[in-house]
Amino acid sequence: MSQPAIPPELAPVFVLVRPQMGENIGGAARAMWNFGLDRMRVVAPRDGWPNPKAVAMASGAGRLLDEAVHADDTAGALEDCAYVFATTARARGLTKPVFTPEAAMAHAAKLAHQGQRTAVLFGPERAGLENDDIARANAIINVPVNPDFASLNLAQCVLLTAYEWRRQAVEVAPERLELAGADMASAIEIEKLAEHYDRRLDEAGFFHPPEKAEGMKIVLRNLWSRMPLTRSDVQIFHGMLRQMVRWKERG
């Protein structure tokens, strides 16, 4: 049974702590909006606020910057949040639960269904969050990156986390078939295709030797039923066989 939709106001708040480059703030806004998140808070940005370079980089997600809450410190940005995650790639000597992005956003979704607001802290590009910031968080998000090159761009980290939130908030089939306007072939259409090939291949002497013919036909029937054929595919296969028969008869 699927969970009810999460109210937009209980989606995680993404808090950019002391971001340095306007371009990265804009990139973070764009990444958030790609996955339906629009609650951004900005703590003490290095180059002041608002930032024209952030607006230029946001590319269609400028509304997030217009509505972003500006805070002077991390505590002020988190005052209405019940549970806080801090993103960091390094061990900080602090005892806390450590989540992958997927598990963290699953927990955030669970809390949202309970009516609790969550937040995710993202640190400045050069050195990440400080221990004083992380100490205010309930848990850590650690991305399983290459340990020899663990640094993630701010917007990349936001993108990964926002993507995992979207997976929790919206039901998406892990696999689907894009039919491009076509309909899948019906059982009778597949049956007629199999009969057509059986008949023509039998006439051509394909099922040889005779004692193996029945087994060969079963294998061929199984092949047709195993293939996800559209009605257009079936017509093409019929047409191919008809043309080959015409070509042979002309010869």
C-alpha cells in the first residue's frame, strides 16, 4: 500500500552554510528544482545576498533564490526544524548516526509523514561544514564516493540528495517500456505470426530432420512469446517473410 503524498511544506529544507561562489548557489537551486524541492536557506554567503551570479546560474529556478531565507548563522536557519542531517565526507570525531543519501531521505520521508520538518546542511565549497555546524545536526549524510577523491561540488551534493528525496516522495517504476505511440501485440496476433512462420519454414524444409521438427517448432513458438512485440513489429515480421517468399518464387 502506497504512502499518502508528502505535503510540500514538509519536504526537506536545504541549508547552504557559508557558500562561497554565487554560481554554486545557483547550481544548487537548479538541482533542487529538478527534483521538486524549493525550500532553500542560505547562511552567511561569502559574497553577500542576493547574488547576481547565483541568479544567472539558476537557469529557470530563480524563484528558489527569490524565496530563499537568509540567515546569519546555522542555528537561526534551523530553528523550526525537528531533525537535521549534515553532509560531510570526512570523519569529524562526533558520535552520530551516519546515513547514505538514500537512507537519509527515506528517514526524512518517514519523519515528514509524522508531520516533522527536516533540514539538510551543506557546507562551503573549500572545506565543508565545521564541527560547530555538524554538532547541531542529528545525523550525518556520507556519500560513498571514491576515497582518493572525496570532494564533491556543492551543487553535485545537493543534486544527489535531492534525487534521493524524489525517489522517496514520488512513486517511479524502476523499469518501464516506452511504446512511442505503439500498442503491444495481442496473444492472437503473436499466435498468427507463429503459425505464419511455422507454415513457411515447414515448406522450406527448415524443420529437419523430421524427428526433431516438433521440438524445433516449440522452441520457435517460445521465442515469439518471449519477445515483447508491438503490433507494428508483428506486421514487419509478416512482411519480411512474405517478401522473402515472393523473391524465392520469382527466382
